[in-house]
Amino acid sequence: MALAAQQSAVYRQRATASLMNDRMPNAFAQPEIAPQLAPGPAPGDIEAATRRLAAALDGLESAVDRRREYDRGGDELAARIQALGVDRSRLANELDGTLVRSRELERTNREIAERLDVAIETIRSVIEGEGS
């Protein structure tokens, strides 16, 4: 008898459904027997799942915040590296100028030393010529 009640309920659903859409009902279709519905999850299970979901979302938010902070730190590091590169270029140019100046001073020093040697020899020869 329960099977007959289920079949009549299915026919009523089809009749109601056919009124709600534009499709023609299929008179040759086999009647469907509604499956037995399994009991749903317990309210405690839903609450536990909700807490796990909230914890997972909090963890995700924390991870996003850490990544943003890391990226911000990376930007600051890149700016510092850029500034160090500029300083290095400036110091390299100053060093090149200092090396050029040092070489000029060494050359000038050698020239002066040679002139002094010539002057000393000239003075010696004059003093020896007067003394003889």
C-alpha cells in the first residue's frame, strides 16, 4: 500500500510541475519512486564545520597579511639596493677622479725630482769650478 501512496505522490508532483513549466508531461514515462532520504548532518557537525571554516579563513587572511608585509619589505629592500647602486656609481666616479689626480701628482713629483737633481748637479759643478 505504501508503494501506491508513493506513486500517487509522484503523479501529483508531476502534475504540479507540469503546470509550472511549458513542457508537456510524458504520459509514457515510468513512475519514479522517491528515494529514502538519509538524515542530514547533526547541528553539532554543522557548527564544528563552521568553526573549522572560520579558522581556515582566519588563517588565509593571516597568510595574505604576511605576504603583503613581505612584499612591502621587498619593495623597501629594492629601494635600498637602488640607493646603494647610485652611491656605488658616485663613489666609483670619485675614485676614478682621485686615481687620475694621484697619477698626475706622481708624474709632477717625478718631474720636480728630476729638475732638482739637475739643479743640484749644476750647483755642485759651479761650486767645484770655483773651488779649483
